[in-house]
Amino acid sequence: GKVRSLDDLRRAWQREDEELARPPDFGLCRYGGWNQRQERATGFFHTARLEGRWWLVDPDGHLFFSTGPDCVRYQDPTRVAGREKLFAKLPPGAAETTDFYRANAALRYTEAEFVANWKTKAWQRLRAWGFNTVANWSSPALFERPQMPFVTNVRIGRSRQSWQGFPNVYSEEFARAAAEDARAQCGPFRDEPHLIGYFIGNEPRWPQRNLIDLIRNDPQPSDTQVFVRRRLAEAGDTPASRDALLETLSRKYFQVVRDAIKTADPNHLVLGIRFAGQAPDPLLRACDVFDVFSINIYRFEPPADQIRRLSALLDKPILIGEFHFGAAERGYAPSLVMVKDQAERGVAYQYYMERAAAQPAIVGAHYFQLVDQPVTGRFDGENYNLGLINQLD
């Protein structure tokens, strides 16, 4: 199956174009919602619980289960500098880094109109494959005059002082920065019906890293430190009081960010912080300020007991932001969840999606990611065989 010439590659692209010209009818409306069920239409995405099941609802009022790949983008560079001996041949212009996917795709989409042609093909592919969402970490080019629903991540609220990424949430600086960031990042999307909503973070490190002690014992004073020390003095330093304090700190963080977003853009959902693994209950309870709870679950299926536990704590719809399956082939690492081969990757994908859709709290699951990573590693060295397409597009 290895491509050995440009003619081979062009024939493969032509076969795909012929397939894409005859897309299946999945019974979806223009936004990718289920056209057999109409509910209240608001002109934007919202959530609803119907007959005991959570749903996203698209702008026209159709029920919407969000599926699609993360990282729908045309750039994924790999480092060259200091590793030149790894490469038999490099695309033109390679120096510190090079990008084999971008170079190969340029042969298909032409440099003159590259981004426009690549966007058109990306949307055509996703629709023909039955997806309805451009998921996180995707190219901002797809958010300009979009033809499919999308989600995006924002960085709202900064402070000079932070602890494992947790900002100084009781400072005026944090509140002021949150408002400024939301106006800049969310304001432009205020009237965009294709936007589902915003993630405000990804797999934070601070839940399990002694956040309260880091704040309390920091030699540099802060407004949050004053609050933490006062609360512990009032309530006593016990496991119960620390749980309550963690919930209070987290809710303060989430509420300031949420309010800033809703002020700048009242029309779209706040999708939460994309946790990974098991976050502590006090922190999870604070997520009730979000419209949707988001979590990345790299398993063979979303564990039903974990989803039920989250539902009992939060009573919110749940969106899975990342999962994937890979195989140890062609010099690649096999990804976070390994299966036997490419056929088994398809079986595993189907099984995961069916188990996700069977759970009434889950409103979608996004696959990480569209394109295989570079075999010589992305920015952090990760080189997984996880894509829906390869580095040759």
C-alpha cells in the first residue's frame, strides 16, 4: 500500500474524488442535525433534555449528536535542526522544521489557492464520511465563512501569578484580563450560527498537584493566597474544609471565565475545560457553571460507571473531546490505545461511538485526530498512527 510515485498518489486522489462525488445520505439537515426530529429553534446551538436523554440542538431546532475529528488542519511540522541525518530528502525551504503533510497537500490543492481548495475538500470529506463537526485544535481558516458546525478553544483570564496553571482568580487583574480576552476571542463569533461553543482549557495539571498548599505557601503574596489562608483559619485545616475550599476556588475561576464569555457572546455554549482521567469531586461540582461538561477519554469505550457518576454530580450533558485508536505500523508509535491493525482501528471506532451514543448523558464524541502525525514526531516528539488520513493526504 505504500505510495512510490507522484502518479500513484494522483491516482489515489482521483479515486477519492470520484467517491466523494457520490456521498451517502445520512438523513442529516444542513447543520448535521437529525432531520426527523424538530424541537425549539433559537438560531444558535443549545442543549435540551428530552425523554431522559441530553441532546445538543442545532440552530434550526434539530437534534444534534456531535461527531468529527480534532486537528482538521494543514500544518503539522516536524523538527529538522540537529536531526538532519534522519531525512533522506526534505521539501524545499526546510530549515528548523519541515512539514511533509503540507508539502504533499500542496501537490493536490496547488499553492495559488491552497487554503481555499484545502478547506473545500475538508468539508466535502467530513460530510461524505458522516461527520457533522469540525472538532477542537482545527485551523482557524475553517471558521471563516464556515460550512460546518465547529468548536474552538479560548484562553480566557490571565494573571502574572499562577500555580500549575491555576491563575490568581481573586485578583482584579484576572477579572479584567478575562473580560478583555473574551471580547477579543469570543466577540467576533457572537453572531455565527455554525459555532457550537467554547472550551476554556485542556487537561489541566493543577487538580492533583496540591493546589491549596502551593497557594498558601507561596512566598509571593497574592489576593488568592489571602483568601485561602483566611478560609482555612476560619474553617480549620481538615480534609473536608480543603474539599470545600477547592470547590470554591474552582467555581470562582470557572464563573469569572464563564461570565466574561457570556458578556462578550451570549449566544454560544461554554463547553468546559476538557478534563482527563478522574478529577476530584469538589472540582467537578464546580463545573455546574458550564453549559456542557467536557472530558477526554482514551479507553476502548467511555466507562458507563464514570459517566453515571459525573451525571449524578453535575446533571449536565457530557461531550467527549478526544479519543483514538492506533496500530504499530510503518515506524509509528501505536497511539494511546493500541489495536492490531487498520481494520481493527475501524472496528474500535465503531464500538466506541456506539457505546458513547448508548449513554443518555453523552451528546457527542470527537476523534483525535484527522491526519497521522509525522513519523519523525510533532512538536513534542509524539508520532502516532492515529489519523483518518495519512501524511500523503
